[in-house]
Amino acid sequence: MRVLHVLKTYFPDTYGGIEQVVHTIASHTTPLGIENRVLVLTPGQPRTDIAPAGYEVRRYKRDLYIASTGFSVSFLKHFKQEAAWADVMHMHFPWPFADLSYLYAGVKKPSLISYHSDVVNQVQLNKLYAPLRDRYLAKMQTIVAASPGIMQSSPVLQKFKDKTQLITYGIEHFEQLPETDPEVQSWRQQFGERFFLFLGALRYYKGLHILLDALKGRDYPTVIVGRGDQHDALQKQAQALGLKNLHFVPEVTNEKKRSIMRAAYGFVFPSHIASEAFGIVLAEAAQQGTPMITCEIGTGTSYVNQDGETGLVVPPADSVAFGQAMDTFWNQPQQVAQWRAGALQRYRDNFMAETMARKYVGVYRDLLGA
């Protein structure tokens, strides 16, 4: 069976995102008999690559980039031909140019869409885009959402709830590292036996300014791992607040990511708006048995981090509540130990890549059978 994935970019990175999800789907459905091809745009020269997992990535030249949306004449011109190769079209939302390409080409193949997030920014443009979006989604036989939260909170998915189903994200399985692992011990020697960790891209919706406000007057060792356009502003804020025990680490490898998560006392994730649709990095923290503090934003973050079971969930954009949650972690180590066990169990029960892959193959077969 041939499956064509269509998404706007493809750079599977250390810190999650739609690209990582698509890579995990393609790499774990390939052994199940699926021939995957990924179709994307590139700001560089067009090319075709074979991923290590054996699937194909075809990159068309991006000609224009406006309001976080890439456009490509060659992509549009060849889209019908690309679709002819596939048995099943697997579209990935949001990317308005994919909507246009799909409708313009008059695709008649069995089609599903993974609805990764609402379009939160560009409010006025979104109003103009809505008719195209709704016509496009109406063409899909199946819509897949990754959490009950987004199924309930998304006004777009509410229009199509009769054909929307849940397949939560899964991640590559790695065993929990032992406490005695040398890298785990190395991180604790560097930052302390107990430290809080954030890991991800330093973007506006990650709410890291809230975390820094929460740390004012608290001396908890805290490590922020990642790069992004908020880096300089966060460093200035930290200086203004007089934070002495805050550490910025530009990036880590996948292997070191697992060890620093295992070493951390708690994983802090203050994303405060619905642009944070899931937080795959939370599942990665749970895989290492690291309890979490997150905000209730009506998406998938509270599906991964269950309040009182795997950590704590607080109101969004509330630095007082976030700081109090950090106090609870620091002052109740026995409770944190219980949350550690809960986080690891939740990962095993819900966020395995193999489970996600089997469910998607089931959808593909259902679409072909229909």
C-alpha cells in the first residue's frame, strides 16, 4: 500500500513537532507493509532523499513564504501526478497551500488528515481562509486528532466531529535510564541533585517568560534547553529578575536529551496558548519517568500530564500558580516519587510509536476497503 504524506516542512529535529510525528508514523508503518512518501517544500534546491527508515522525502522549491505559509508553483503543478502514485493520501494540517493544492488537483483518492492544531495566529487571515479550509476538510473521509482536548476545544473539529477519531501521538521507545547512568549522574553534578528542566524551541507560545516570573524569589536550579527567537529576551528578563540559578543550554543530542530528562527532578512546560497542540516532549519526559508541571490550555498537554497522577496542571499565564506548583514539587519529594511512577506508566499505556503505527495502518486499510 502506498501512502503519500503532505506537510509544509520536513526537518525532524531533536525537539518534536509535526515533522517528528510524520517521521515516526512513516518509520513505524514501513515494517508493517506501507510504502511511504513525504511531500514537502524546501527553501533550498529541490531534491529527493531516502530517509534511514527507508521512506522517500520529495522536496519542492518554495517560491514564497507569507504568514507562516509556503507556496510553490512546481509543487502545485506536480501535485496531481504525485497523488496518482498513492493509494491513500495522508494530509497533515495546518498548511493552507495543501488545501489549495488538493482541491485544485481534484484528488479522488481515499484521504485522511491528521489535524495537528488549530490556526491560532493571523486571526483576520483565518477568517478569509475558513471557507477554503472547510471545503478541504469536507473532502476528507477521516480526520484524526491526537487528544480528546483538541477534539473538544477546536471549533473547527466540532464541525466535523462525526468523522473525527482519536489516534494519540506515539514516540520511539527507549527504556528508562537507570539512576546510575554516567550521563544522568553528570547532569546532576553540573546542575544539582534536584533541578527543573524545560526542553524545546524558545518560541513565544512556550510561555517561558511565565516560568521566569515564577522563579523570582525562588532559588530552584532550573535548566532551559533549546534555541529560538525568544532567547535574548529571556536572558534579559532573567538578568532583570536577578535569577542566579537559571542555566541556558543551546541544544543537546537525542541521546543526551534522554539522560537530562532522566536526571531532572521535574519537567516544566509553561506553554500558555493553544498553539501548543500536544507537547510531544512531555511524552518523552514521561518515558523517563519525569513528572511534569503544565498549563491547562484545552489541547493535548493535559492529556499527557494528568493532574495529580503524573504531576500538576495549573491555569495558563499564571506565574503565581506555576511557582506554587514548583514549591509543591520541591517540598514533597515522596509525592514526586509517586508522580514519577505515574508518568512512566502513562507513557507505556498511551504513547508508544508501535501502537500509533498499528492504528494508522488500520485507518489506511479501512479507507481502501471503503
